[in-house]
Amino acid sequence: MKRRKFEKHPKPLGRRPLRAALKVLSGAAATRHGADATAQKTELESALEMAVEEARTADKRLREAIDILPQGIVFLDSEGRYVLWNEEYAKVYHRSADLFKVGVRLADTLRVGVMRGDYPAAKGREEEWIAERLEKMTSPSERHEQWLSDGRCILIQERRTGDGGIIGLRVDITELKEREASFRLLFEANPVPMYVVAQNGKTILSANAAARDHYGYRGAELIGRPVHCLHHQDDHGRLEELYSPAPGILADHIWNHLKRDGTAIEVAIFSQAIVHERAPAVLVAAVDITERRRAEAQVAYLAHHDPLTGLANRARHLEHAEEMLAAMSRGGRGGASLCVGLDNFKSVNETMGPAAGDALLQAVARRITGTLRDGCMAARLGGDEFGIIMPDVVEPDEVSTVARRLIEVISAPFTIQGQQATIGASIGIAIAPGDGDEAGKLLKNANLALSQVKLRGKGSFRYFEAEMNARAQERRRLERDLRNAIESQSLEVHYQPLVALDSGHIVAAEALVRWPHAERGYVSPTEFIPIAEEAGLIWALGNLVLNRACRDAAAWPAHMRVAVNLSPLQFRCGSVHEMVADALEASALPPERLELEITESLFLDRSNIVLDTLAELRRLGTRIAMDDFGTGYSSLGYLCSFPFDKIKIDRSFIRGIEGNVEQQAVVRAIVGLGETLGKTITAEGIETSEELACLRAIGCEQGQGFLFSKARTQADLLPFIAKRKPKRAA
């Protein structure tokens, strides 16, 4: 459909009517005055033509002037009829432009527009809306807005002329209204607290819901208040910096704000200069970072402190050592690094539970800090290990005095959760700078000294010595070789026979692990078993021995049992019940032919769990033996805790028994106890015929030792069993 060309101007006056008028005037003049009036006629024609031309030029210039304006312009006469309008006005009301003609009433074009649906606000109240619109036109007072059906918003401003006419201005403010709507949406619905402050007077002009809620104000309570009400007094002196007229974003500023109830918060302020209701203002977004700052402070604290005890952690401990060494390099006095290990802590922790263990560590930390002089710095290095940095040491005896005092206070009984717990302490000491001129080396050497203390019986302190490093390296090599030996299954299992003392029959054999080292020869179990326990290899080692022993025992005579030792650490590492069940299944060895030997030290660790595990092993059909009976603190008590099948008397009670009445009395009591409880009694370490004769006289049932046989390989054991004939010794 071809777009109609807008008729936007009234038609100009034509030349013919003008000339006709001149003729009439000329004729009248000639009639009245004759020839004398000819000259006047010519002058009059000339003046009229000049006036018309000037009017035409002025009209043209007026039309050109209003057509180049970006706003819509309209002129109405005193009756509200169209006189003149520009092209922009016709574009604004393009749906009604076909009605615009000189002399047409604006009221009539409004009515037609209402009927066409051009004015959404008029729907349902057409006549009322028209009356209101005409009232605003005839009695103009202020600008007002008008929404059109195509979604545009028009700003209308009208004024009366001196002759009673009306000049109207129309501006399309749709984009501005959209920006305002977006601003209101981003402002009012924004989850970030935002408010607007007048640059003059620094009063709050507006605040969104998030700001009102966050600061604890209801409704319009914030509006009109001085912005000082949001700021802590300490910040009042620099508010001009924030609410200054200079535009910009102040994202790097942290301010102390106050909620209505006086609660102090930290906020990051983002501000921007804006115009609010035609006045300079500042838009502020306040991001509450109180919790974030607390979290950052907590993270910073945890980066240097142990969360359980509050002491410095390993990282901070090394920093303390570096600070001490730096001070010494500037001419300061000597210093020391102490590494404190708790003795028997694991047993207490596992017996009483992790919560009690944590409480015990906290109590130890308090005792350590309460013992140290000013300037010393304590740290928890991890687990049950603590570190101490002692700067400004004048005499070495100072360090020894502190070490003795620490051992004394830590070894005193603790009351944890209503129960008494007793542990000990071992301490390794490295002196700076001789034992280390950098923090890591100093700590390492103190730790090496601690390891030597633990190997030699615990409960004391020791200074680092250079050869300790060589021993530590040698031990690490041995650990590496042991790991490889376990993985390659190059360890051997030898078997020492157990015999019935009355008949001499071989009734069982104890599995003993042996390590043939390529360079060292056979390494003693007393050397590599502790390494396996400390290096976390005991589970793999024990599993290897158990499976090998069950497989080998399946080839023995059906009456013979195999005895396998279980380490207490195996009960911590995994499911012993599952390990034993798998070994029996893989070897097809009847469960009753397997004896599992444990020591009473096992009961120091999680006794309830241990008893449950032993009960599960018993239900499998295996036999349970208590090894090294009589060497612990409460052997009889543990004997009552679980129905053992066998009691093995430690070799310390057997050696020289024939000439020691007291030893004979102890062994006789154990044998009598076994007879009463129905337990098999086995004597370990029998080496002489005199010892054997004494044990037979007492009534001991079984024995093992070099008198009968050393530990043999499977290949050597089988013929030994076959050749050995049952006989009673003399």
C-alpha cells in the first residue's frame, strides 16, 4: 500500500485573487479621480506586490525553520484549530496525520485517534480521557507524557500565545523511558544494596529494597537522611572523597558502615556520578564483605596455625626458624630447634577415641606453651609431633633444661573426659647454625635426633650428631630394598617346629619371615620388622607370610598346625578377618590347622575392636594363641578378656629355669592356670636338655627351641618331619 504524502502546510495565497483585487482597486480609482489617480494606482500595486512577496518569504522561512527542528511543532488558533505544523509532528502522530488540515480542530483528530486505538490510556474511558487532554491543552501548566499504541512515549509541552492561540512541542522520549525503566529494574530489583546521594547536602535521595533490608530500614525511612547515618564515625572525615562530584568508580575503598541497630559491617563501595531528577547525585553500590574479610582472616590464620591446638603449623615453624637464623647472621646469639614426639599417644587415641585424642593434643599444647620462656615459639608439626624454636640461647644447658622440663610436664598424667591418660615425650635437638644453617635442614636434623631417641627406648632427649644422617640414609635404603623384596616376593618363610614334650612328636611349626639381602646376607627380623611397621609395609608383609604359610602347611601331615604371628598394626591397617579368610580359601587349608599368635600389646589399641575381630577369627575355625605371656603389664587381665586356645610362655622365663626356683614357680603357676582354663601351654626358647627335663617335670605340654630344631625352609622341613621319630628324651 503506497504511503500517503502528509499534507503538513496550509495552501499559500494564489496570484489570481491578488491581481483581481488590484484591478478592482484600479477601476475604482479611475472612476473617482480619473487620470490624476493613475500614478497612485501604480504605487499601490507596487506596494501590495512587495508586501505579498515579503509575506511569502517570511512564510517560507518560518516553515523551513520549524521543519529542521528535531521536535514536533504545532500551532493552533484560539479555537484549537490547526494553523501550522512541521514534518516531525506529523511523524510523531503518523497514524493520525491524514486528518491534519488547516482549520481542523485538534479535538476532532483526538476523537478519531481514540476510535482507532491510538491512545492506550483512553481505553474504557474515551470521553473522559479526551476532556482531560483538552483541559491540559487549553490551560497548560506543566509538561506531561502521552503513550501511543505503538509503544512510544511522547513528552508534551504547550504554551498560550498572545492572541489566545497555542504553540505545542512534542518530543519522543521512548528511549529515555526505556533507560529509566532499565535503571529502575537494575536499581530496585538489584540484590546488591544501592542508594543515591545528593551531591549538594549529602542526603539520601533513594535506596533500593536490598539496601533497606540490609541496613534494617523500612519503607522510606532512609530517604532524606544524611548519608552520615550509614558511616562509622571514623569515616566521617573522608566522606567528601566518596560523595564528590567527580565521576569515577571507587572500587578499591573499604568503608566501615553501620546498620540501623548499630552493627558494624565492612563494605566495598562502588560509586558513580549521575543526574537524579535534574540534580547532580552519586549512585552507590555497597557490597558487604564482612564475612569475606572474616573468612580471609581465617584462611590467613589457618595458613600459619594448627586449627586444633592454635599453635603455629609446620609452615610457620619453618618461618620462625628462618627468622631465628637471620637474626643470628646479624650478630645475634645462638638458637635451637626441638622436635617433640609423644610416646604412647596412638594407644591412648585409639583406646579412648579420636575426640579424646584431640583433647589430649590440646592439653599437651597448653603444657608446652606454659613451659617455654618468652621468645620461644611452639608449633604442631603434624600428628603427635610438636616443634619448638628457641632463639637467643646463651648456654647449651639452657636447651637441656627446657627438654627435661618438657618431658617431665608431658609425662604427668592427664585427665581427659573424666579418665586418666598417661603418655610420655621424646625430644630431638638441633643446634643452629652448626646443625643447620637453613630452616628445613635444622628441622630435619632435629627429627633425626628424635628418631634415634625412639629407637633407644623413648622418654628422653638427644642432640643431633653428624653420623645420624648417615644412619638415616642407610635406613631409607633398607626401607627401599624391603619394599622391593615384598613386591617381588623374595622374602622367605622358615618354620620352627613345636613338639609335644611328653612324646617328642612335632605337632606344629611357627612361621618366621626371613630376608635374604643380596648385599647384606640375611637381615635380622628385629631390624626390618620395625622398619616395615614405621613405613606402612606391615600389612603387605604380614599378608605375604600368612598366604605362604597356609599354602606350605597344606602339604604337611594332617595333624600338624601352622602358627602365624599377627602384628598389632595389622589390626589397624585393614580387615584381618578378610585377610585370613582369603588365605584359607586360596590354600584350602582347614581353619582348625591355623594358629594365629598375638601379643598382649594388641589390647592397648582399640580393645573392643580387637576382641570383636578375634571373635570373628574364632568363628572361622582358627585357633588363637597369646604369645610372650608374662612380659606385659596385665597378662592375666587380657587372658580373661578372650578365651585363648594356647598360651606361650616367654623365653625369658625358660632360660636357666632348672636352677631358678622362682622361675619354676612362675612357670608352674602358668601351667596350672592352663590346666584349669583348658589352655594348651607352650614353652619358648628351650635350648638345653636340663630346661626340657624341668619343664616336663612341671607338666608343660609343648615346647619349641634350638634343642629341637632351628627354623627351616619348607624344602628342609618336610624331610625333617619324615625322618623324626617320636621318642621321649632322657
